[in-house]
Amino acid sequence: MPRNHRILTIADVRRLIQWARGFTDAQGRASRGLARQLERLEKRNRLTPAARSLFQTALGVLGVDSRLPIGIPVDDTPYWLREGHPFAGYRSKPGLPGSADIVIIGAGLTGVSAAYHLCAAAREGKRVVVLDKGDPASEASGRNGGNFELLPENSIGIYEGLARERLRFLRRCYPEVPPEILRIESERQASVVLGLALRNRQLLHEIIEQENIDCDFAPKGWLYLAHTESEEQAICDEVVLAAEQHQRIELWSRLKIRREFGFNRDHIGRFIPGDGSYDPFKFVCRLFEKCLASGIELYTRMAVREIRSLSADHHRVVTEAGEIAAGRVIAATNAFTSRIFRELAAIRPAQSQIAITEFAPDRCRGRIVTSEEGPVYFNQPRRRARNNLAPLLLGGGADRRTEDPASRRRDPRIHAKLLRLRENFYPELKKRPFSAEWVGACGYTPDELPAVGLLRAGIVIAAGFNGYGGSYCCASGQAAAIMALTGVPPDWLPQDVLSPNRFGAQAPLFLSQTDSLWRIGASLCAQLRAVNRQISEAIVFSAKRPRAASSACSGTARSPAASSSAASTDPDWLRSLPGFGEFKRAEAEELVGLMRRWELPRGTLLFPEGSTGTSCFIVLSGAVNVTMQVRGEQQLLASLPGGSIFGQVAMIEGSPRTATCRIHKDAVLLEIEREACQALFATRSDTAIKFLAALNRGLISALRAADRRLMRLTVEGSRSGDALA
């Protein structure tokens, strides 16, 4: 050991580090004797500022406490990038290719997913080229927390929670739009996000399993900690609702949290099995190995300066080393998107800050923990977990906006907050320096939804993940690949919600045409059909057979003689029903005047599944049974009471009826035809907006039920090894 100095310089500390390496165990932790000597040395000597910073970093690496205030460590290398890069400076060929069928810009999680989903096209002869200004996963994908949250945090377990979040953002972005319309749109957007996240979860599982990717995948669960009484109540409500929908979400008491994690908390938590941690850098690199084997080309450290679009199938990708003629372009550039596409300046960069503490008590054991207190998120990666000790990877503090997404500047205020947050959960680490602390760039959008779609013909954008890249990237890459090959977005990716062009539109895309009220209903129907298609795909792979409904009541089809004009119907009857109380008497009278009235006895067949549908119905009294044929058997879907509206999908889309409807109890119905409904919506009157809200209430209920069923089937399929297409 070097002899003591009154003032230690950075050169002294470097020699000390070299000497100390001979007194560590197999994992690199200081022996007890070495730890004591280092503690005495720090106590008895002064250090220059640079020497002190390096010395504390060394203490953090060795797992030794410091008596001095803990500063920002010298090392800003992300945990995932410590062991070298297999694709550093990689280029498939010495020179840049002159042309390609598809060029992918960005080699992170989204870019590699897009490349992976183009492997079949590459094997069939299409030239696919991936460009990155750095090395693969060297930005956000290799600088994130390694948390594997299967869904965006505000949609887990309770569909209504995400709908409320969407409504909040829509009100902020579009204050001039009637609230009834925003409520309907928020429900649809919630379902869109939920479907995208579920698809992403399934894809990530499938890719890791099918390609046998070693990325320290540990789906051990996710604990979300409440920190206020209102949040605690929300968790209780959420878990109760989830239990009703057969969701695997657990309510953890303070005692349970203390037993499992050793945390003393004032409030309860929510635990979701199946989430956890993984190594995103390993995932990207292992997947690129598969892509390169399929013939896809990779060119790193190749910055793209601009894209010149000459036609839908002819684009010039301008790089620092020359130009590539591309048929189609995929921009998987997240926080860096606006550097290439100035019209997407709405995708703003922000920085998150994360620190690593070595040799922490292994309380997480592959699980992740999050809380709005801070906010904070942390996990303990499995790669170096030994003897009940593991690295603690902790991030927190609100992400801060930045003008330069490539900036590596660490904020002392966030550093101080990370120390306070760590002390809350691991008080025994209060004096332990961080071994490394780094920042990573996120791409944020004004409405906090990703931007995935066609910017213009032949240019696909997949960016703006708002800190939830792990929840969106695989599915977004798959969608980008589909659009690059076909020029058309998949039906599960509605462009009026996710298109990058929504940022430049003067009005929201879901209100961009004169028949906007009609289109809102139509888009909700389309989303319901998309979810039902995913359910059908899941059922095909399910080993469970649906339970057959009891035999339908016998009876005759409805006779035209049973109908009459509804003009004489008391409008207060309609106003007394659930969902119609907001109608003024004159508005209800106007609506009733557009309808026909039916009085039908029990057993009457209203319409069969597959028949032509041009109208929808309101149940004034009685009840209507809705059944559907599944695997040759009739299954009861619902029994509709007074106030229910049904038949909207067929009426709005002009498509065949999706179910059979039969009178279960003697009923009085009101019927409105497609033409009358279109004419009403064209007026955009208060009556039209209120009826739109009422008309879509049943669709929203059906969409929620379908989303929950899809989540349940996805979980069951994941457990049994089945896969959703």
C-alpha cells in the first residue's frame, strides 16, 4: 500500500486502485481488511477534488462505505454497457451500399425489432440496411433501467385507469372539443394502448423463447408502492376489479411488503406477477446476431443527416459517408427523431438519470419496484447476484427536458434525490457511494402516446415512447416492418391515434372530416372488431372450449305489423332510462321522432347473426338476449335490460350482424335507421352529440369487456406456452 500523504492527488488514488485489486474476492468486493484500510486512509488524509471523486468511485466499485458526502461518481458508463460491445464500429461491408429496399435508422430496441420482423423478406432477396449514429443500443436502449413492465404503468390491471389518463391528456390538448366526444375518444385510445402493450408483451416473450436469447430475463414480478391514502384506495379498487376479471394482481399489506422486501412502508402495494427485469443491451445484440445471419446489413457510427423523398418508393438517405437510395425508410430514432425530421419537433427529448450501487442486499430478486414517491424505480439485475447480494440499479426524479438528446450531463439535484430515495428503501446503504451514474434520453410527445405510423408515403416513424420503450418497442418495430412492406398500417394501429402527423394537424385527426361524429362511432367499432379478432386468434390456440349457452327460446321472426311510428311515444319514457337523463325533453322528442317503435313478445327473433344490419335499437322495456355461435355452439354473451342500445356496429359499418338477438322478456324497442342517424350527426347539434355519447356507451362497455377477456386469454396463453399471432 502506498505510504500516506497529507494531501492525496489523483495519481495517488490511481496507484491505490491498482494495489487494491489484489485484495478483492471473485466478485470484486473488498476484503474486510482492505475495507478497514481504505476507511482509515480516507479519515486520515485530505484529497484534491478530482482525487476525492475518483476515490469515492473506487469505494463504490469495491462495496466500501465513505465518511464524506457522496458525490457524483467519475464513471458514467451504463450498467448494461460495462462488458464491451460485440458490434462496436461494426459494418457489414467496407463501403456504404448505394441502394436498399428498406433502410432502418436506429439500432435500438425498436430498430432491431423492425429488422427482426424483416428477416423473412431479407432471406427472400430484399436488401435491408440498418444504420445507427453510434453502436447498437448505445442510447436509450442501453441506458434504461432494465425494467420489464409488461404494460404502461397507468394501464395495469384496470382499463378505466388508462381511460381516465387519456381523457386528462385529451382535455389538455383539445380544450375546444366537446367533453362528450373526448370521453368517447379516451375510451378508444385506452383500448388502442392496451392492445399495443399486450401485443408487445407477447412478442417479447416469444422472441426470447423462440430465439433462445440469453438476456438475464427474470419475470419475477412488479411491486408498485402506494405513497398516499388516495393512491392506496385506488390500488384497492383496482385489485378488486381485477379479481372480478380473473386478473393475476395481488394486494400486498405493509406486513407482506416488509416480509418480502424488508421495506417499512406506511401504505400498501400492488404486486403483478410476470413483470421483472432483463438486460436490454443483450437482447438487442443477440437479436442482431439473428438478423445478420438472415442477410440484413448493419452499419454503425453512420449518422443520418436528412431524408429526401422523391416519390413514394424513392428516397435519398443522406449520411456523413454518402447517400443511399431507399425504397422505404423506417425511422426508429425516438428522442433523436426531430434532428432528421424537423416537422416532428413535437417529439421532445428528455433525460432520465440512473445510478448503480454494488453489493446491496438482494431484496428484489429479479422483481422491480416503482412508486410515484420520487418518482422512483429500481431492480437488482440477476447477472451478478451472489450470496444474497446484488447490484441495485435505481432511477428516479422527474425526467428533465433537454435540447440535446446526446448530452451526458448529470444533474447534481437528481443525484441528491437518488441518494434520498435509496436511503428510504435501503437505509444501510446511506454511506455507500455509487459505482456509476448515467443519463439516457427519452422521447416525449405532447399527448404521451407513441408516434408509430406513416409520416408520408414510404417513410415510417416509430418513436416517442415517453419512457415506456419496453412496453411498446417490439410491437412498434413489428408494425414498422409491416408498413415498410405493404405501405399500409395494420388494423391494430389506428392512425388517427398514433400517426406522427397528428402533431402538425390543426384539429385532432379523429375530428378531421365533416362527418366526424359518425367517424368517431365508426372508429370505436373498428377498434372493437380489432380486439375481437385478437380474441378469436387467442381462442384458436386455447385448450378450453367455451361454455354453451342454454337453448334459445323458440319463436317467430318479428313481423312488420308489430312496428309503428315512435312519434307518439312519450319522450320522458326515454329520458327516464339510464344514459338518457341528460337529454332535454325537446331533444328526446326530436330523437324519438326519427325512430320506429316495436312491441314484441318473448321469443321473437329480432335478427340472426350474419344478417344485413342497417339500424340499431334502444330497449325501452323488457329484455333482449344476445348470443353468438362459437365452435358450432350458441354462447350467451349478454341479456340487455331497459336503456340498452344494441346493433350499433352493423348500423355504423353497414356490415352483417355479429350476433343473434332474441326477445327474452316482452319488450318495447325503438329503432333508428342508418340514414336518419347520419343526418342527425351531420347537424352536430346538442341532440346529435348526446345521442353519440349514448350510442357509444354500449360499444365502450363491450370494448372494455373484450379488452379484459383478451388480457385474460393472453395471460392464460403465456402460462401454457400458447402464443397470440
